[in-house]
Amino acid sequence: MKQMNGYLRILLRGLTLVVLVLLIMPMTISAAESLSLDECVALTLTKNHGLQGFRLDFAAKQLQAKGAQGLAGPKVDFVGNYQWQEDPTAMIPAHGTNIPAVYDDRQKQWGLNLKQNLYDAGKTKSLIQYNEEAANWQQVELKNQTTTVVNTVVKAFYRILQLNNTITAEEDSVKALSSLTDDIRMKYAVGRVAGVDVLQVESQLATEQEKLARYQSDYDCQLALLKSYIGYEQSQPLTVKGTMSDYDVTAPVNGDIKDNPEVEKNRIRQAQNKELITSAKAENNLQLSLNGTYRMTAVGRSDASSDEMWTLGLQVSLPVFDGGVINNNIRQTKMQFDRAKESYAQSVADAQATLATAQANVSAARVRVVAAHLAWDRAQEAYRIMELSYKTGKTSLTDALVAQSAATNAEAVYDQAVFDEISAVVDLKTVYGQTAYPVR
């Protein structure tokens, strides 16, 4: 009976373990689901905190520009006060009304002020245009940051794919060397090989293991970078799916250097400084506005004790002497405008130099891909021949190990060349202010 109870307890534990595994398995599968490039970019555009911040900056500038348009309209203020005085105030009614004067120590007053600019030498218009250009600048900055972030995600994605291919090849190499090490040690134990052969294999195995660890570290770093851009917690498991060939590096990349973000931002800064000159010059010209007021004044204890007052008229303002403040401000804004023109010209020159470098990098990367692929094919064939020769006793173990290492390195170099070509094309698109997505 005790033995039967023991069997039941073991059976129950086994069933409990199976149930737990079945419950945990869907969660594990879901958590480890791979993301495609489309999914990574979609998460970036919706979850990236940096882009969210720039969107808020752009929205704020849009509201500022919209608010600046109100400068051209009338301005109406409501004013009012209620006060007690030590001595009673006399409210004298209008002549002929036969209403006695009213005295009270309380007085209340309210009214409206109206002001409408009629002419200000273009100052208001220039301020409105300045704020619109500020919103345009922020829009360009948002576009620039979006392009930079998306292109970084694209490069990180394909870098992870490249490292994944390299790690897989390196793991195969380490696995093969581990088997060879076990085999060579057995042969050494029975005296069939010399001790130096064992040392060579072990040294080669250690070298490949060090390279594998380095590749794995690079992989982890790129994965951490990708997580930070797509809004993932670093503790969340993440893998990517796709192939290096998904990216169409043969598609022509065309654009206008004026669409370069830095060039476009400097052009807007130049336009803003031009508006500041107009605004500064307006301070030295005649200002004309329509002003009006309405006041209602009343004292307590009598409905008849109130008085109304209306005023409406034109106000003219013309600066006569200000110690040179306005003229100095005009000269300063002109210098800022000249500085903005120089910055724009320099940004065009910098963008053209960056463009030339990016185009040269694309051309060089394509040459390296062809050369690296050929070298990889030759290295694989050389390793196949050396491995066969070693097994038949026609060559030494050292030659076989060298050939194996060369084949593994050639594959890593080829994968790196493919990624470098993708990276160069992405950088070229960035110069034109274009995103590297979609990839086709």
C-alpha cells in the first residue's frame, strides 16, 4: 500500500510538471517571437521616446506660429476694480438731471480697452513670418531625427543579421575543432601523434572561441541598441528575422543636396534673420494704431450714482531719440543675417563633401563584396582539399587548421562586406535626407 502511494505521488508530480510546461510554453514562444524589419520600424515610429519628444516640439512651434497670427488682429482687454477710500467719493450726476450728488467710500469701475494696429512698417507681418519659419525649422528637425532614427534601426537590424550569420559559422568551426581536439588527444594518448599537434589544435580552438565571444559581444551590443530604439526593455527577449539579401543595394539613390537636413535648416535660419531685419527697421518708422476705451464708474447705495465714458482716437508714434538703441539693433540683425548666409553656404559645401564621400564608400563597398565573395569561394575549396589531404595523410595537421581558419575568416569578411555595402547605401540616403526604409 505504501509503495502504491509512492507511485501515486510520483505520478501526480509528473502530471503537475507537464501542466506547468504546457502553461509556460506559449508564454515562452510568444516572448521569443522574432521581429521583422517592418515590425521594428513600426515600433520605432510609435514607441521611440526621442521622436515623441520632437513631435511635441513641432506641435508647440505650430501653436506658437498660430498664436503669432493674432498679432495682426485687434486687442481687447477687460479692466475692473473695486476699492474702499478713507474719504467718501462724490458722484456728481449730469447737469439738469435733478439727481442729488451721492457720497460713498466705496467705488467700482470696469471697462474695455481696444487697440488695433493700422500701420507698423511691416513689423507685425515679419514677426508672423518669423514664427512660421520657426515651425518649419522644427518640422525639418523632426524629419531629420525620424530619418536618423529609422536609418539607425535599419543598420542595426542588418548588423544583427550579419553577426548572426558570422556567429553560426564560427560556432560550426568551434564545434568541428572541439571534435578534432578530442580526436587528437586520443591519438596522442596512444602515441600516434606528437604533442605539438595537440598544442596546435588546442591553440586554434582557443583562438576561434575568442573570436566567437567577440562576435557574441558585438551581437549583444547591437541588440541592446535596437531595443532602445524600438521601445523594448533591455530585459525583454528579442530576435530578428530576415536575410541580408532582403535589402536592395542595387537600386539607384537619387536626390537633391538642398534636401539635406542641415542645408534646409540653415536656409530657414537665413529666412528668419531676414525677417528680424524687417522687424528691427520697423522700430525706426512711424507707428499708427486705433485706440478706444469704455469705462463705467459707480459708487454704492444708489443705482443712479454711475458714470460712463467713451474714448476713440488714433495714436501716432515716431521715435525721435533713443541713444542709438534702434540703429545698433538694426546693425546687429544685419550681421546675424550675414552670419546665417555664411552658415548656409558652409552647410552646402559640407553636404557636398559628405555626398562625395558617401558615393565613394558605396562604390568601394560594392567592389569589396565581389572580391570577398570570390575569396570565400576559394577559401572553402582550399579547406575542402586540405581536409581531404589530411585525412589521406598527404598534408600536415597544421595546413588543415590554417585552411579551416582561412575559410571561416573569409566567410566573416564576406558577411562584413555585405553589411558595409548596406550601411554605405543607408548613409548615402541619409545625406539626401531620405530614409532607408522601405528597403525595396
